[in-house]
Amino acid sequence: MILPSPAATRWPFLVALVLALHCGWSTQAAPETGRKGVRIVKVLPHFLDKEGRHTIHPSLFDRDAYQFQLKQNPDQRSGMRFDVQWRTPPGSPAALTLKLELRGSEAPTQAPVVVTSRTFTRGGFSQWVRVPLTEEAYQAVGELLAWRVTLWDADQLVAEQKSFLW
């Protein structure tokens, strides 16, 4: 039996690595006008049940299964919450404002529902911010179709992440 050489088994990995580095790891580019190093890492929209829970058990598999159940049964939902992970570079003392914009079946495309949350930076580490929707905002959105999360430094956009349909 003839085994392939080590170099022959490495070249597909190297080609994929070069393409990933050339094309960029992230599909969401940071705005040019923003502060260097500030970025939104992850956005997790969660339905909440009548008791305000997004999961029953701490397992990620159970969370996803419960979210699927809530998605299939709108009568079991009481609202939504967005968990946003974001990161700033070390030594960033300025305060940032997190802005959540939602489009849904009840909210017109021209005027999305806007939820803002003031937050403070802790440079060098990522942090999570929970942005719950009030019952009025949840009713105003209806069935969620698209979302966009942005970080603002006063009136300057520094980071953005949006859903596919935004």
C-alpha cells in the first residue's frame, strides 16, 4: 500500500488557509469610520417564554431545542431578548451606545423598531449585553424578520452586525 506524502496531505489545508486570510475571516466588515478594534462578535436573538426564560436547562442543545419549540408555538412566547457580545481594544475608556433595530411583520420597513442601551467599555475583553424587548416593543415588531445591532460613539458608527435579510 502506498501512502501519500506529508506534503500532499497538507496542501489543501494551506490553500484553504491562504484563501481565508485573503478573503477575511468575517463576512461583516468593520466600518472605515469606526474606532479601531471595536467590533460586535456575536448576536443571539432568543424568544422568552411566559416565565421570562429562554431555556429550561443550561445545555446549549436544550436551549436550541427550547428555542425551536417557542418558534413553533407563538402562544407560549412572552417576548424576546437579544444577547450581544462585543469587544473593545485595551484602554478604551469612552462610553458606547448599543442600538438594536428590528423589522417585523407589524413594523414597517421604513420605520424599524429601535431599542437603545447605554453601555460602558472594558477594554481588552469581550462582554455580553442583554437587551430585552419590552412587551410594547415586542408587540410592535410582530414576527421578527430582520435585525441590526450597531455600536455608536456619540454620533459616530464604530461597529455593526446585521441579519441576512436586513
